[in-house]
Amino acid sequence: MSYQPPPGPPPQIPYYIPPPVAGHPGYPAPTHQHIPPQQHASTNHAPPPPLFYLGTYVANFYTPPTDSLVPGYDPRGDAERIRSATKGLGTADGMLIATLTPLTALQMQALANRFMSSYGLSLVSVLESETSYSFKFALRGLALGPLAWDVFLLRWGMKGIGSNESVLTELLIGRPMPDIHLLTQAYQYLENRNLTQDIKSELSMKTERMFVMALSSDRPPDSTPVDHAQVSRDVDALYKAGEGRNFGTDEMVFCDILINRTQPHITAMYSLPVLAYRANPKRDRNGVYRDTKLIYKAMQGMGTQDDKLVWRIVRAHWDKNRLEGIKATYFHRRQTTLVHRVDQETSGSYQKLLTELIEPGWKRGKKN
């Protein structure tokens, strides 16, 4: 049965506040505090609260368009600068970068709302019509914000001939279940399509089953105590499904365990001697190591995979604590800074945009 938006007033979707993070250099516990929804005289007209997604607050998609999403932020000046940068012959790329890169997800949505109300134009459409190639792709990701950008990437990954399984894997595998639930609802709301049905129509066999399992998982939160007896049973099951088989590998056993177990549970599995010699997820807290490795792989070898580099940097930058963890991990493993490597692998306005997201002011300081 496909998801249908509920009738009547929008639901009060609860906040997702991640558990404190400890033990990873450069990635301390989030410093933001719970932001209660603004109180109104009549509770019947209270707007739905913002959502927490990908490590940051985003506008609830049931919220009527408004430019008052963030107390103290007036988007009128930024809207005027974007309009000025995109009018006439040529585009002031530097002004676009300087205006858009410092904004939070909620500020970006407030700016998009103000731009529409002031000029009758979509911010995303204007940016796309005035730019090109990887710079255009990155600006789209910024202007959409983290949740709508992930919805776009899902649809983009399933369009055309074949499916881009790498983007689907990054968006759906190993994500916190509250993020998966929000992404599924946003996909239905923005695309008017059912994500599970689209996965089934675009993929097949074991790949389809893996992604459907990820969408329908009832994985408990990572704060759940580790059941060490279950850890031992899972390690035994993995061995029997892989090296313990006489022929082939039972991939679905791996999928079932890795999709439906918490991160602390998987960490405990890899602490046992039978798995300890393999890649150890104890070094990967909240996916920081995985994200760092994927960013590195986008720049590895001959030529840079620009689309992958863009979506990975743009998605990472929304959560500043997470980005700091990625930068620290990259330096630890590669003995060079992430911003320096990205600067070497890119050029033009695309280069300036990505380096500004990674290290604000770095490009200007380099010139000085």
C-alpha cells in the first residue's frame, strides 16, 4: 500500500536528536540545542516544528512559505544580491558563492521563499538557468537544502538507462532510521511517488531486496544496549554465509544483519577475533570514516568524478561537526588537508564553491 499524505492538519513530527558523539577527534557531540516551535496565541494555527535531518534543522515540508524561519535572519538582502548576480549579461559567480555558502538549511529555505515572493521566480530555477556543469550541480544542492537535495538525488539516481546504485547506497544504507523515514515522506510529498515502488520498478533481484529491506527496516536506535549473545550468533551467521559455505556467498544474510543491527552492535561484532582482522567499523563513528573514504575515492585515479565529489561535499557541509570529523580523518589518513586536495582536483567557480564549503575564507587567505 503506497503512502498517502494524512488528511487534515499536518502531523507534529517529533525531533530527532542524535546521541552524543565521543571518542572521534574533530567530531565532538553536537553543540546545538533543541529549538522549540514558536508559541502562538492559538494552538490551532501553530506552524509545524522544523525537522532534524542529516545533522541539521530543515523546514517542515508542511510549513507555509515564509521568510521568518530563522529569528534574526532577514533574507531580503541576500535575495537582492542573488537577483543582482544573475541579471543581465554574465553571472557574478563570486557573489553567488559569498551569499549562499554561509547559509544554514533553514536560512536557505527562508531565502528561497523570499526570492519567490519578491520576484516570482524559483531560486533553484534561476541558479540553474544562469550557471552550468558542476558549478550548477553544486548550487542546486545548496539551494534545495539537505532533504530536498536527497530526494532529487534519489530520483536522479533512478532515471535514465540503468540505476546509479552508488548514490542509492549512500542515501539509504547505514542511515539513522529517523532520516530514512523523513526521506521517504519527503519523496512522496515532493515527487508524488512512492519510494519503495520506484525502487522495485528500477532495480531487480538481490539489489532490489537490499534497498527495500533498508527502507522497511525496524532497526532500533543506537542507544539500545548491545546484546552480546546476539552478537556471537550474528558473527557465526556471517561466517556460515561467507567463508563457511562450500560454494558462493549468501549475500542476503549479510544484508539482513548489517541493515537491521545498530552501529554499536556491528562494532561489537568486529571486536571479536573471527572478524577483527577485517575492516573494523570501530574506527568509523557515525559514518565519518565512510564519508571520508568516499570523498577520497571521488578524486582517486585519473580524473575526478565531479558529480560524486559535489554531492558528497555538499551533503557533508550541512553538519559542521561532521565535516570537521571528515577533515580530521582525511588529514590523519592522507597527511594533507581535504581543502588542499579538492583545490588541486577542481577549477574555476566550481573549485571556489567547494573550497568555501570545506574551509570558509581559505581561498582568499591563500591569495594573501
